[in-house]
Amino acid sequence: MKYSFADCVLDAESYSLARNGQPVAVEPQVFDLLLLLARNAGRLVTKDQIIAEIWNGRIVSEATISARVNAARKAVGDTGKEQKVIRTVTRRGLEMIVPVTTDAEERPVPSSKAPQTVRFTRSSDGTRIAYAASGSGPPLLRAGHFLTHLEKDWRSPVWRPYIEALGARHTLIRYDQRGTGLSDDRLGDISVESYASDLLAVADAAGLERFPIVASSQGAPAAIRAAATHPDRISRMVLYGGFAQGRAHRDPDFGEAETDALLTMIRSGWGNPKSAFMTAFTTLFCPGASRAELDNLVEIQLASASPENAARIRVEIDHIDVSNDLEKVRAPTLVIHASNDSVHPVSQGRLIAAAIEDAEFLQVESDNHIYLPSDPAWKTIVDAQLEFLNRGD
């Protein structure tokens, strides 16, 4: 993708920068910094985010950071005194303050100043579900999963880049599943049937008749169930880090004692952001995360669900089984899975892709169940999703 701003064009595909049509040589870290700022145009990028993205969370000196910032400014015809392209927010971070367009229909890159719209609807059993719309273009529904929070995800350095990438080409509909985020904190029935019902209720409320879905983790079986039972409505699916069989169905050594131990830890450690359990639990989902990314994910999880709801949802995830639904799916499907995912193993991704007729499978080299902007595989994952969705029906 190409990002145009001021008199510059930043090409993420060819890894090149041009100014007034002339190539500008920049070091890799300087290019990465410019790309990070362009992708987040109009939004403050914190110092922690910059270190996580450019230096993979390693400790770097202030002099090193300043040198890269000065080089980035010089490359785009800016200075620290003028700050007409890149603004410094003292002790906070940087912001690209000029308008940025992409070659995807040459429309502005979404920023925090382009708001999402949050609304509410009711699922078939009366449970209140919160959903949000952002971006522009053909509709795309992102399935809810464990654990989300519409407002905090919108401001998250982990989730916002992904939301923006999808919203640059689609009107993106997201929702908090029952018992989490802005949705009803009363769980009621929790099952793959109720999760699929919530998904379809949001689609109805958003006026979607036939639509594509992106789903990750626990959202995948809900999407699979919806596609199997309503093949006329689901046009296309992207599944990342998903599973057809929860641990109780796929792991012969799975036992209730293991479940009880996990639930005890959730109930006792969930409410404390500084607890060793919260850090360990979050690290399981993304071992490659920086300290800043881990802290943000812990914050989202704590805001998303109570300890009791988190525990009940985890039990249900372990007992989900949609393996019999797979052969009923008719929607073109792309299955993406990290090679070393320790939450849902890559074997589950292969099982899904093998059972859905003509499904495509992409394995990426990563340890992360949650795809992080700082992960080298992030761009591959997002580009593959957008390319697949762009094929249409």
C-alpha cells in the first residue's frame, strides 16, 4: 500500500520513499517509523508503541530515538522547529498531523478523529449486544470473541491498527459478545448456538443481508456455525487462530482438575492488573508482546469481563465442538494460523481447512495467538485477509 502526505509517497510494498517524485534514501528504522506514523495519521503514537514497533521492545537510548525522529523529519522535509508534518507531544510521543491518503481509492487513512458509532441490539433471547460501525466501503462483520471492549479496542495500540486496516476498505461492524465489553454483563445461555445467534442479530441490526466475516479465536466456531446454518447469508469467511474442537474434545489428557485449577486462578487473580496470573494469562496469548502491549491487553481484559464471566466463558470455550458443521459451510474460506499458537494449535487450523470444501490455508511463522502490530507476521496476515476479501463473491 502507498501512503501519500505533504509532497511525499511512502510505498510499503517496495519499502521506498519519494519526495516531489524523487527517491529519498532512508534507513530501515527511519522508514518503519514513518510507516507507523502514516498508518496512525491524526493519532498520537506513544513512545512505548514506537519502541515496541521499531525496536521490538528492546531498551534504547533517548539519543537513538531522537536520531531516528530527526532523520524521519529530514526525509519528509520537516524539522524539529517547524513540526509541520511530524508533531512531538512532549514526554508522550509523536503524531503525523498532515492528511494521509492511500492508494486504496485514495481516501483518508482512518484516524482517531474519524469516530466509530456504537449502537445496541437484542439477540434472539433478549440479551443486549453492543456493536460498532467504522470505516467505509462494502460491509464486513468481525465476530466477537474472548475478550473485547468496543471503546478500549478502538483506542488500543494492539487492535486499532487492525481495525483501521479493515476500515480503510470496508464498513467494519464489530461487537462485544454477551457478558463482555459494552454488551449485557448477564451471560445467560452461553453456547456456540447463542454466539452464532448474537452474530446474526448484529448483522440484522446493521442491515446486512449477505456479508463476509472475519473471525479469530473463539469467534471462529460462531462464524462456522452461522455459515453452516445460514449459507445464504455468509458470502466469505476469514478465520484466524480458530478452532473447531475445544480442549475437552481434542485433548485426550484434558480433565476437570485442570479446568478447576484454571478457574480458581481466574477468579482469584482476574481483578488485579498487577497479579502474576494476569501477566502469565495474557502472555500465553501473545508471548511476543512488548511490555506496553501486554499492559494494554491486560487493561482490555479487565474492562471486558468480570472474573466470574471470564471463568464461565473459558469453560464454554473448552467444550465447543463444531466439527460436524464444517462440511456444511459453502462460503469461500481462508484459514490462517500461527505455527506455534499455544492457545489453539495449528492442527485445528488444518482440520478446519481440510473439512471446508475448497478452503485455503495459510500458516504464518509466529508464536502469537493474538496478532500484534509488532509481529513480523502482522502485515502478511492482514494483507492476506484483505486480498481474500477483495475477491468478492
